[in-house]
Amino acid sequence: MTLFRGLPCLVCLLASFIKTTFADLPTPRLDVLQPAGVVAGNTVDVIVQGNDLDGCETLVLGHSGLRAEFLKAENPNRLHFKLTASGDVPVGTYDVYASGRFGITNPRLLHVVRGLTEVLEVEPNNTAATAQAVSLNIAISGVGDGNNQDFFQLPLKQGQRVTIDCWSSRIETEMDATLAVYSATGQQLAANSDYYGRDPMIDFLAPADGTYFVEVRDLIYRGGHPYRLLIHDQPRIENVFPQAITAGQSVSLLALGSNLGAGSQDVALKISGQPLQQKGLTFTAPSDLPSRSGFSFRVHPMQHSVLPTAATCTLIGEQFLPLDTDPVVMMVTDGPTSIEQEPNDNKEQPQALMLPAVLSARFDQPRDADWYTFETDAMGGQYGFDVYAERIAGRCDPYLALYDEQGNRFFDLDDYGHRINAFDGHLRDPSGMTNLPPNKKIRLLVQDRYQRGGPRYQYVLSVRKAKSDFFAASIHSNPQIAGTNVWQGGTAHVDVVLHHVDGGNQFPTTITAEGLPPGLHVTPTVITNDTRGSVVFWSDDNAAPWTGALKLIATSKHGDRELRHEVRPYTRAFQQSGSRPMREQMVAIRERAPYSLRIEPERISVEAGQRAEVKLVVTRHWPDFKEAVNFQTLNWPGFLQLGNGTIAAGQTEVPLSIQVQQNTTPGDFTVAVLGQAQVPFHKYPDEKNRPNILVPMTSRPVTLTVTKPVQK
């Protein structure tokens, strides 16, 4: 992480967006980075466009080899920078933030490649007659044309095999790109859409010497969205097998793709009619990934589905780029791994599994059905199951079914994951557990929901005796695009989403923070028997302006096991849909909040079935803010009840009576309320006319320790 140029003088306020309530205080938002890519060792002029970007003369960049120089502002929301990628920046995608008067924005993605020539699209190129002439091994930065298309002409030799790969969704633009290749006579030779998620790719074999035309357009002819078009004959990796590796071990992989170079050989597998090559590779799995429940990546995992998702939020593993080309997702486990053995296409020939089993497999052909069998132990009990497909960038939509010895189907698993507010972790992978009797043979079926098959339809199957665990992810509280900014003396919060594994929801999870600057605080937040909580950042009145990265840590005690996992940060990808991972949780502190709320005391004990008596205190920081503050609960579990209320104008506090239901499980619960008030504000401090706007503010939280009712 590198921060360039000092922050400009900070005179502003920023907004926290909560639930579906929107404030009119400025909240910086980064909508467009154009061009959205650079070749390592090169410099490009980029345009940053968004909203409330006043004073954003700084770009915060996701690698120390990236640097930016502010050039000019056409207007407050359209800024120009000179961006340089040093020659040692690895191939990958990197988060880019703008930072200025109103705080830090959401990130946008910058795509760094190597071995290609950087080319800018030149208009007019909307017809074959005006097609832009290009050569091989280039990265074209373009912008989709409304009600039109872009053409590029490329000379090729007979038998020359090239990859034509359009990056749009994978660099977080809303262009739904389609590709087509035409001969010099106008005959369409190839076309594609939705190959990598929503992005198209064509693996093209030139049938003769000549000039070929590549067409790029938006599916519904929208304009203004950037794209990156790569045309090259470098190696392209489709996938590797196996995709599940034991931590700390090295394994030999077989890569499928094209133009794989020395040591490759042709195989009898095809995709879209084009033959594939195979090449042996070696991968060493990091030894510490399972213990820290981590997932690392070089290219943001955006190719898993048509809309960006948080698909990898429940995956332990690592992404690597074999031959420094396309990313491959590897699942890493702390136990043994195996591979599918054919024939296992019917229930009379199931493949036997030794538990715990983690097995790499593939639906080899359409209507392939993969059958397995295992035997429960002498105790029986809860068994856990996962099929990893979307999480490892596989293309299948698998389901899982269990059968008893009489052939009766008694258990099914299908889609899984949470879709909460801005966070979209719902995916097409089965995950869950069920209770099984002791000493019984169980048959297990895995099949694609649409009975597809072929080289792209890989999956990993996990079967185990249930062992509780969890995954934790965070996302900004605004359901749309936003960064996380805290006002001096005020607060901001992020949503934390928990995916519990094999009954892990019975154990409380505590969220804390590391790397906080002086003056910024996080109350340890306990989430008990729930999938969601709110972690509140609160700032001292005199906290210095700051922009930087910090970590949220989730800990939980499951019996005699102490679990400690990093909370994986996510952000909204598009304004109304899609979420994707970030490498770091970025936070900024800016100037004085108009008011702040706190619940006193910060911790209190209460018996289940009783009421907790606390008070809500408001501090009005701005002299001209004297109005009432309304409040409501913020993501409270259903067994804690508090009605809406108001701190009247001129008042500083009100009592709160929190009803704890009789059947509430004893434990700690950390909760906050959301305040809303009409505050006089104008974007320019010297403006005398300061109309009221609605400003939400989260309170500092209270931790309720619920105890068992006293027996009478």
C-alpha cells in the first residue's frame, strides 16, 4: 500500500450511509478509472471520475511499485493523474482509491500486464472500413460506444492461434461486452460472450493468411464504460487439475490451455471446437493457510459468475498465475487430498471415500453423474459436506444428494451463502451438514444441475465428520458504492457477515481491530448465535486526519479450540449489485462530526426475560446544530427489543429500556443504535445559506451480558 502526496487541507465532513437511509453530506465515490490498466514498466495518463471528489489530489494504490502524480482537475469530479507502474509490479489487479477533502473513496481496479504493448483506442473505429489497425501482443484500453461498436484489424498467418480476451466486468466496469471475429470479406468466424463471468474470450485459430477484424460492443449498446482488450499469442491457462492441495506440500499439476509452449502436448479435449494442450506444472501450497483461514490472490476473483460476488469468502486457498498468465484458484486443506477415479458414473460403481475426504473431480462429459460411497463411524452423528465449484472458478452448478443402502434419497444440498445488504456471498455451491446413523454405508451423488460437462466443469468435494468453524467478512454499511470514513468525534460502522461451518453458530465470535491509529477505536464486538453484526469505529474529538489500512480480527472458542481468523474485507462492485474482495480494509478520519451518540454504560448484565436499563447520550459538536435526534436499532437480533425514540431538541440524553426475551441464550451481545438528525450544512464553509440535511450517525455500542434467570 502506497500513499502519494500529502493530504490537502481538510475542511469537510463526510457521510455514513446506514441501511437504506441516505445522507446528503458529501461521500466520495470513485466511479471510473480510465484507462483501467497499464503494462508494467510504463506510464499512462488516467482519468478519475466520480462524486464528491473535491480535493482528491492523492491516489492510494495497492502496490509499492505503483505511483501517481496529480495533473489537474477538469472539475471537482473529473481528475487527471499520471500513473506509473514500475517494471517489477507483478501481473495482477490492484485497488485504486482517491483520497481528499471528504475522505477516501471505494476502490476501483487497475489491471497490470507484462510482455504486451499498451495501445489506446482511437476513434473513429465503428466500422470495418474505419477499423483501428493493431498488431499482435497488445493491451488496448478502450471505451464502449453507445449504440455502436469498436473494430480493430489484425493481420494473421494461417494456423496462428491467438487469444482475444476482453476485460470489463473483471476490472469492475458495467460494460456487458461481446466479441466477434470477421474475415476480410465480412464473414463472422467466431463470437463469444460470458466466458469469464460476464466477460467474453475467443480462442482463435486463423484459417488462412489475411486481415481479420475484431468487434467489441456492449450487449445492449450502452456507452461510456471502459474495457481492456488483450490480443496475444502468449500462453493461456484454462484450468489445472487437481485443484485441492494439502498445505505445505508440492504437487504436480496438469494445466489445460493453448500456446503452452515447450513441454506441452495436444490432448483430445476441446472447448468451443478448439483443441486444448496439456502441460505439467508444480505448485507448493503454503503451510499456514488453513490455520489462519486465509485466501490470497493476485487477480481479484471476479470471473466466477455473471455479476461479481463474494464467492471466495468461504474458501481457504491461494490463487497463482502459472506461466505468469491466467489466474488459477487452488483450495488448500490441512488433511489428505485425492482425485476422482473413473468409472463412477452409476450408483452400482461408486468410488469409495476414506474420511475426511477432499477430492478433485470433473464432470467429463454432458450428463456425467459422479457417485461416491463412505461408511459412518461407530458413533454416527453430524457429517459436513461441501462442493467447491464457483469458489474455485469452476463452471458447473453442482448439487449433492445422499442415499441409504436401500437406494432411498434422504438428503440434498444445493446453493449456499448469505446475501445481506451490499454483501453478496450467495453462490451455486452446496454446503451443509446432516445427522447420520452409525456404521452405515452412504452413497453420495454429485451432478451438475443442468447436466453439463467438459474440461471447464471441475469441482472439489469435501466430506468430513462435522468440525465447527466459521468465516468472517466485512463490507461498508452503505448498500451502494462507498468507502469507510469516520468523522472526528463521530462514528462509522461496517457490517460483518459470518458463515458458520458445521454448527459453528453455537459459539460466540468476537471482532477486534489491529493497526488503529491514535484516536480511532473499536469496541470488541461479540456476535452470538447470528450471521451478522455491526462493528463501530469511533473517533476522539481531537483525532488527527488519517488515511490507512487496518485489520479486523475474528476470534472464537469452540470447545478446547481457539480460532483466530482475519475478517476478509469486501466492497460493492457496482452501484446496485455485485460485491468483490479487497486486500485491505481502508479507513479515513476527517473533520468534526455534527454530533455523536453513545450508550452508557458501555457494558451491562441482565437476566434473560428482564430489561436492561441504559441511556443514550448525544453530544452536539456543531454550535448551530440544536435539533432533535431520532434513533432506531441497528441490526439487532430478534430476542433483544427496543422501540424507536427521540432525543428532543435541547435534550442531551434519554433512557433506553432493552427487553431481553425469556428464552435468550446466555452470552454477550454487542449492539448499537442508529441516529438521524436534520443538520444545517453547505458544501462550502463560507456559504451563509446552510439548509438542513438528514445526517445518520451510529452510536458507540453497548455490550449486554445476558445471564440465566435466577431460579426461584
